[in-house]
Amino acid sequence: GQNIDQPTEMTATEGAIVQINCTYQTSGFNGLFWYQQHAGEAPTFLSYNVLDGLEEKGRFSSFLSRSKGYSYLLLKELQMKDSASYLCAVMDSNYQLIWGAGTKLIIKP
Amino acid sequence: EADIYQTPRYLVIGTGKKITLECSQTMGHDKMYWYQQDPGMELHLIHYSYGVNSTEKGDLSSESTVSRIRTEHFPLTLESARPSHTSQYLCASSEGDRDGANVLTFGAGSRLTVL
């Protein structure tokens, strides 16, 4: 079966750096997405990786290793507003999105 | 401003009632989706559409139906609500090719409680 694994919850301190990991086993691969979802709100797009390597976008970076079935989202200079759930999703060979359960990130002052 | 709207945001309803969750987008996107999301769980695709008069079932077995008569409108209907339907329902849309890695734009969600 197809599977996406990410930690259920993580805690970090304001101003610090946090890395949220995502491992996947899917039928084919057509890219990996990260979305941010604040409590009670809609998910919003953060990043897309289809080739191996690091994509940087401001304070957020996303890394992909297709051979290892692994990605991470790196958040730098954490702010209180970064408290949210971070969803990892992989597009399989049929261009269907397989979603992880999300990682709830708690930022402490 | 281009956006995607869902109504109602919150609904509490009795068992056996028929309900329709509305979803409209102003972005002209061809592809639209309905997802179900429970707390701490992954999103599950219920239905999707590639365009007008196109509807497909997702990976989650559901007693709901959808229609796509206009590009901008993709309503979800439950003919007879049950407590097991209690959940958050998210509508989304995307542009691009039928088979493509397209970014989803989500609505704010409809939180349904069936008593």
C-alpha cells in the first residue's frame, strides 16, 4: 500500500530552527508537496519538489531524496505564527495526491 | 479577488437529513476536489472533477454525490446524514493539465456535525 509518515507533533523555540521529516512509499512519484494548515483554517501551499535537492524560499526550505523516499521541511528563525500543522503529500504515478497525517508544530516563546 | 468559497462553515444537523455543502471558486480552475479531514488524520479524497460534466469518486468510500454543471461550482450532497459523516469537508481547486502536479487552493472548510 501507499504510505506517508511524518511525526505527529514537534515543539520548538521562537527564533530557533526546526526540521520536519517526511518519508514515503508510493506507487510512482510525480512530486512532493508541503502545505501549512493553521488550526481551523484551510491548508496553504508552501513548496513543491520533484528533483533531488534543496529548494529555498525565504525562511522555509524543502529537501528531497527520491532514492531514499525522504523529504524534510526546514523552518528557520521561527516565529509564533509558524505554529501550525505541516502536511506532506506525494503525487503518485496516477497523479493522485497521497497525504500524510500532518505534523503539529508548537512554538514556545 | 480570486478565491474559493465554502458554505456553510459550520452545520449541526439531525440524522437522516439531506444536506448540500456548497463550493465556488472564482479562479477559472478546471480541476476541483472534495476532501474529508478528521483531527490529526490525513486528508481523504472523496470526489474530484476535471471540468464541467466530469465527476470521479476518490479513494474514500462515501455516500455523497457531487455535480459539476458550471466551472465555478462543485456542490457536495449527502442524501441522508449519519453521525459517521461528522467531519471537516474541504473543497479545493487547481489549474493545469488533467495529469499534472498542480498546486491546490483550498477553501476554509465546512465543519459538519450529525447528531
